[in-house]
Amino acid sequence: MNDKDLLKIGVIGAGGRGGLSRLAVMPGVGGKIVALCDVNPAAFKRYEEVCGQDVFKCEDYRELLARPDVEAVFVSTPDNFHEEHAIAALRAGKHVYLEKPMAITIEGCDRILAEAKKSGKKLYLGHNMRHMLFVQKLKELVDSGAIGQVKAAWCRHFIAYGGDAYFKDWHADRRNSMGMLLQKAAHDIDVLHWVCGGYTTRVVGQGGLTLYDQIKDRHPATERGDATFRDANWPPLSQKQLNPIIDIEDVSHILMHMDNGVFATYQQCHFTPDAWRNYAIIGTEGRIENLGENKVCLWNKRGSYKAEGDEQFDCTPESGSHGGADPQIAAEFVRYVREGGAILTSPIAARNSVAAGYLGTVSIRSASTPYDIPALAPELVEYFS
């Protein structure tokens, strides 16, 4: 592929999850990184193998967006900057890959959608779990009628690395993240919506900060927290150097009622010894469930409990981070910008996952008051559909 045919990419937030952008320049994908932005210059080091040392670098994202050679951007900054950076990129005439969650408010999501419609540029949301084989198998089984009509679903999410990844840095301050029902559960709510074929219309939540507030060892506000996962950081109350502000929940439960009548539950805990995501989908003729990320089981015969169901499906990915999803989602974004066509992710779905997580969090913080999800403007629904 000639250099002129490659999609010229800028990265806003080159550290952390921004590393996903490097997969867009792998052989045969069709991307080329031409500009990097991060407030921490150390983040640029890991890009040298894919774009050289002389690639344009800056700390101010506006410098990157002003460059005419940047056609598309990856926005992978902390959650509270997603709205600002995505809208600025769209206004600058750039196509946007936006990491989840779309924004930390419903209104922020809707402003991004409105700007994308106005600009005519492509907006792609980083819900990579739709590209995981086990999630696709769950979706395939539901759509094929293997369990009849879906009536109920739930997800149990055990986050062994919660105390390391989310309570030592900016995530722990609700001003930056709103809470873990956006940062973490945005994926799972989207999966439940996608597999079950509906969107949440009413949500109620329960939960709280039950453990990490007891730890008094905190790093200064002027320092960056060390979010490195270490087996030695156990048990959870032995953690040290937590964020000076912790006002998000470490246990969250929400109940969701979807527009197609499905009742769903999401449960999240940030101090479990193991890491595990378990979805169970129940229909009028059976149920399906994933056992880890490599196997999906189907129960559709009456009888005593069988641990691995009546039928099993191997969902082991060939290769790639996040269950093989990351290379696929980076490649899909590049192809979508260059050629158009169908994509697995959806800006509308991303907005609705934030809406359920946001109002679920509000419900937790208001004595489990139920909240109805506000409808998206019809012109935006039509445009993005």
C-alpha cells in the first residue's frame, strides 16, 4: 500500500489505552501515525517502533488538531476529557475513534453525537467486547433462537485489579470518571443491550464505597498513582498509596428494564481475589452462559444441573489483546474511515450504555431512586441508524 493511501492518524492521549492506536499501523491494516499528544512525554517512547522518533509530538491537543496531515484521531484520554477532545476533533474536520465510555454524562454524549452529525465525519466508539468471540457466540445463539425469546439476563463482574487500576489514580475521583458503572460497566451494559436486543429504559441501583475508604495511606495530590497490578497487593486492605480523593463506589449493583421487556442485572465488585466476567442469558427455551472468555455453554434440556450445559462452544481467540478484539477493532476503524460499510460498534449504543450507567450511579447515590432513561433526539437516531 502506498504511503498516500494510508489513513494519517493522530493520537490524543498516547499513554495507557492510547497504545491501541499502534495496531492501526500493522501490516495490511492501512493506518499511519503522524502525530502524538500526551501531557507525559514518556508516553511517546513506545511508538518509536511503529512511527519513528521524528513523528510530531505535543502536549496540547490543539496543536495536533491544527495539522492538515491528520485525517483521523484516536481519543484515549481520561474519561472527563472525552467530550472536549472528541468535539474539538470533529470540529477540526477529523474522523474520531473514541475510547469508551463515550462521555461521563448523558448530555455530553448527546453533544458529541450532534457534533458528529453536523460535521459529517465518522465517529467510532471503542466497545471492543463486541469483537470478542465469546460475546459474538452469545449474540449468535440468541439471534438463532437457540434459547427462544430472551426474558432475563445478568452479568457478574469480579475485578481483582480494581484496587490497583481504579483507586490509585484519577478514576477514584467522581469528577473525572463519574464512577465505575461508566468506566468498567459501559462495556458490560453494552454487551447486555446488544445480546438481548434492547436498550435500558429504567434503571435502579444499589451499592457504595465499602472497603477502600478504610485505607488511610494515600499519595499526595501532586503525584501520579501507581496503577500497576501486583499479586503482592493482597489482601485488599493492605493496599497503599491510594488516590487522595476516593468518592466512587467499590460495589455496584443495577437493575435494568429494557424497551423489549427484558429484565437485566449487573453486579460489580472491585476487591475480589479473582478476575471474572460472567454473562447469563435466559430465554423461553433455555439459557446460555460464558465460562471465562474461551467457552460458552448452552442449557436447553430439562433435568438436574450440568456444570457445562448440554452443549459447549469453544471461543478461544487466535491471538491479540483483550481476547483478540483489539486488533480487529483498530482495523475496523481504519476500514470504516477509508471505505465505509457496516461496523459492529454503534454511537447510539455507546450513548445508551453511558445513560444506563450514569443514571444507575445517580440512583445509588440517591437511596436507590429509579430513573427513566431520556430518549435520544429522533434526528440523531435516524442519522446514526
